[in-house]
Amino acid sequence: MIVVTEDVEIGNACKENDIRCVLLDSETIFRIILEELTQYKER
């Protein structure tokens, strides 16, 4: 299991407890959304 979160506190808890975690920021989330939306534009 891998935790995907935007919450820094959860990210820190994951590090402290050796839990795999992907910490996303708002810019990364928007980039992913824009990439997905671009696929619809190209159809």
C-alpha cells in the first residue's frame, strides 16, 4: 500500500513510520488534471 496525500502532517507520519507515501502539492495536482483534460481536447 502507498499513501497518496496532500497533507504534510500525514507525509511526516509516513516517514516516521516507514510507510510509503507520495506527497503531492497543489501545483502537481493541477498539472495532472490538465494533462488528463488535454486528452479530451485532442479527441
